[in-house]
Amino acid sequence: MKNITLSYSKPYSARVALYVLLVVLSVVFTMATALSVADFLKILFGTESGDGALGAAVTGGNLVTRWLDGLYTWLIGFGRLNALLLFSAIIFVLYSLKNIFGYFSAVEIGIIRTRVVRDLRNDLFHKALHLPIGYYNHHRKGDVLARFGSDMVEYDENILGSVQMLLTAFISMVLYLAMLFYLNVKLTLFVLCMLPLVAFVISSLSRRLKRKSQTVQEMNSHLVSLTDETIGGMKVIKAYTAIEFSNNRFREYNRDYTRRRTAMFRRIYAASPISDFLGNLIVVGILLFGSLLIMRGDHGLTADLFISYVMLFVLMIPPAKELTTAIAQIKKGKACADRVAAFLEEAEEPGGARIARGAHMEGPAVELRHVSFSYTQGVEVLHDVSFRVPQGSTVALVGASGSGKSTIADLIGRYYEVTEGEILFGGVPVKELSLGDLRSRIGVVAQDTLLFNDSVAENIRFGRPEATQEAIEAAARAAQAHDFIMALPHGYQTNLGEGGSMLSGGQRQRISIARALLCEPELLILDEATSALDTENERQLQLTLDHVLQDHTAIVIAHRLSTVARADCILVLDNGRIVEEGSHDELMALGGRYKQLVDLQRL
């Protein structure tokens, strides 16, 4: 599984380098401020007479010691009071530069984080659009939505935020340690001998964080799914007086989720105080060991320089704590990053060779050759189905629920791949067509009409964004929807509300038909287009469909057999097989399964 943080940060490598440089400058000026304290102490407590310490440059020691003594000598030349004022100005400038570079580094990393999240969310949405329909049949909607919501928040805070903290802390630690080594090797080696203890304690605390975090993320996805199902099924819940049951189910699951999340945070937040305690323990050790070195006359370590050393180490404690906290947070967020990466690596719908839109295609509009299909292995939904839909004809598929009618429509559009056999569109196997080409040639009007919370015009234009207003109105007239659209408050610019709530069922279906016709499909599939309507609306919509079908090749799927009586050919399916085939009159005369279905509906 790829490291998404690394791959999505690569386009911003120049900004990352700039961020590192700004952090380095910020730390350098922080160290310069701390090291200058030695001169401040000498100015504050020094005397102008005595052993000549005041104003005398020290020739021994390392470069830093000599540079500080040189600065001290230069400052004291202006007199004690002036030296204090000059030193205060120097400290102010150094501290200001430290804050300026710190600010710009924070802005830079903020830009990188927001853009990485933007790119990742864009790719998640792109992936969601290109996943096969079968993926959504086997995964909870709440689990998918969690990838865009809580998972992205968790990723930003616990991975990107922690990587930022880790990078800053690491740079700071390296620079501080380098300076501490330069000031005094013995004292720094003493510090390093104690650091493995800190690392061991923090590692033992964070070892199980990834597994705990993954469980919490999965439970959060289930909570989102449970909430979504509850809101979507509110009418059923109220109808069956199941409010208390639903409430108790949610509370119980939410209680378990909260308990596990609390346990995870207890482990995370233990890292900071423990590392703080260990850091303070090391400071005490430094004070004791450093004082011993000074009393023994260790070369290059003076009392004032030792105070600067301690200040530098104290300044190193916060990044050291951030380092351990960041590691713990990254382990917590790793489960979330793995979930996002796994989603991005899901197999997309298969492709195919591109055939230009409008290119001439020989043969019948659609042909199925010995097609068999199973959603799950060993459970066959279609078995050895073969039929042809000639250009300009209407073929109807009828049968009981579960007989395989809608599955055939899904296979023609390649929402699923056939298990055996093949499907041809215009004489070309559908596997040789790209999905975009194939589906642009097919217009679908389903039972459950999906209208967006947008204007009438935008809903009709949905499949063809470049369509003009004239083309939209022409499609609406063909679907016999223009008159009722013009009667709406703002005509084609009327907002339809959530799911087209402002319209009746028949009106929504006419908008759906207009949307399909605007794309000028070579094949029109009507999948239970009238089954959700009352008798009057069904009759009105049937007149619309009769008008539309005169000029289109169509496959009509219906439970209500009155809608298929005028079809050129009717295929009767039973348990995934074609058991009868013919016109309405022929099948009625046959007296078989079709006649039984018609008689049942008449009854």
C-alpha cells in the first residue's frame, strides 16, 4: 500500500524545502538568543576591576566561546549601562527574526497541508465516481462518506499535523544537539545516554495505537451509516413506533465507541506528561553533572556558558516532547491513512477502446449472446440469455420480481461484467467500447427518478452541460414536459428542491425523460418508468412514452404489462431465463407464462 502522504507531498517539494529552511533560520535565531545570555550575565554581574575578567577576551575554548567573548568585549567598551541597552536591542532583533521566520514557516506548511488535503479529497471523489456499482452494493454508504468526512479530518490532524510537528521537532533537535555537542561533548554524551529511556517509554505507550485507532475509525463509519439509515428510514421508524428501539441501538453503539475512543486518547495523552517528567529528570542530571565539570575545571565550560547550555537544553525539551507526541499521533492516524489509501487503490470500472461519438455501427442496436451472470459466486441470476434488439424497434422485458430484468439493463450499460457470453452494441462487443462512449449512447429512465436541488434547466442539462436553452426546451417538448414547466413560478429556472420535491411523480419522470432525450441516445432503456405512479399519471406518462418510442430504439422493463403491449417483441423472463418470446397477441394466444401474468394483473 503506497504512502499517500509522501506521494501527495511530492508536487510541493520546493515548498517543503523552503519550509525546512525557514524552520532552520527560526531555530538558529532562537539559539543565538539563548547563547547571548552568557554575555548578558557577564555585563550584569561583571566588575571593571579585579582579576581582569571584565573586558578581557578569552583565548581558550571553542569558536562559540571566543565569539561570545568577542561580543562581550565589544559591548563593554560602550560602558556597562550602554552595553546593557545595546544587548537588549540585539536580543530584541534576534527574537523578532526568530518569530518572523517561525511565522513564515507556519504559513508555508499550512499551504502545503491544505493543498495536500484538497488534492487527496479530489482524488477520493474521482475514485468514488469511477468505482463499479458492485462496490456500493457491498459497502455501507456511511463507510464511504466517512472517507470524505471524519477520515479526512483525522488524516489532516493526526498525519499531516503530526508530520509537520515531527519535521519541525526533528530539525530543532538536530540543531540543538549539534550546538550542545559543540559547547561540551562530555555533557552532551551524558544527555544522549539518557534519551533511549525516553524513547523506550514512549514506544511502549504508542505500540498499540494503530490497532486501536483502526477500530475507532471503523466504528465511526458505522455510526455515520447508522445515522444515515435512521434519517432515511424515519417514516418507517415512526410507523412501527420503533423510536425507542432505534434510540437505544444508537446509544449503545455510541457508548461503546466513546469508551474505545477514550481509551485511545488516554494512551495518547500519557505520552506528554511522561516525556515531560523524564525531560525534567534529565535537566536535574545535567545541572549536577555540569556543576561537577565546572568545579573540576573542565576545559571550555565556564559558569556563564553552562547556563547558556542549560537554556539550550531546556529549549530542546519542547521539540523532544513534540517528537514523541507526533510519533504517537502518526501511529493513531496510520489506520485512517490506510483506509484512505485502500479506497484509492480499489479497482475501477474496466475501460475499452474509444469509438468516436456518432460513428456508424453495424448490426442490431443490442445483442446478447449466451449471457450468464452471477452477483456472487454460485448464485446465478441470468442463465444463457440470448436476444436481439433491432434498430428502431422496442423490446420489452417482463417477468416477476427477481427474474433478471433490471440486471440485463445493468449489463448492457456495463455496470457489471457478464460471467459468460458477450453483449454487442451496434455490432461491437461492449468490452471494446470505453465506458464513456457506451453510456453516452444510452439514455436511462429509471423507476426512482433522481433530480438534483437545482433548476429545471440544470436538471435536464445534467448529461449534456453544453446544451443550449433551445435544445433543453426541445427535449422538454418531446417529453411533453414544456407546458407544466412554463407553469412553474420561474419556468425553467425554478429550483426543484431536494429530490424534485416540488413536482409530482409524473412530472419528475417527464423531466427524467427530457434529460435522457437531450443526450440523443441511440438506445433508450425504460426501467420500471411508470411503476411508482398512480393510474392517471401512468396513463398520461404512457402517452408520452408512446410518442417518444416512435423515434427511438428502446428496451422497456415493466411490471405493469399495459405499458409493454405495444412493443415489437416481448421477452418473458423466469428465474433468469427467457421462457417466452413474441408480440402481445402471440403470447396471449400461446397461453403460457405471459398470459398468466396478464390474468393476474387483471384480477
